[in-house]
Amino acid sequence: MRILQNIVEAIGSRLYDFDLDRVLNCIKKGVDHINRFVREISYFLINAVFLASANVLSNQIGQEIDQKHEKAFREFCNDLVPIVA
């Protein structure tokens, strides 16, 4: 999980160029895991996803919002927000 967190932090918003179903399945299993440390790192991974996604919806100077990334981010959030809640 820590390695996955580091990968997400390293690739940033390019995260949405990939199929995230496996990542989501890993997170879902992790947040319900019996071991509290696995649950904790699962939430750190979710935090890394949100931090990496910080610029997906913002329009920085000279850059346009990538519609593909925005759509993927919104779909992924539909799954992540209930987990965090």
C-alpha cells in the first residue's frame, strides 16, 4: 500500500491516464482490513489520490482543464467519497 501511495504521489494527475479499478479494489479491501495499520495506510493512499488530483479541476495559467482527466476524477470520487464518509 505504501508503494502504491508513492506511485500515486509521483505520477500526480496523470493518474487518470490509467484504469483505476484495481486501485479502487485495493483501497476497498484495505479500509475494511482487520489490521489497523493496513486501514491507516489505505486512508493515506486516498489522501494521496486527492492531493494528486488537486489540479485536475483547476485551470492554471496557460493550461486548459483536461476533460478526460476531469471526468475520470469525478467518477473515481463517486467511489472514494462514500469510503471516506
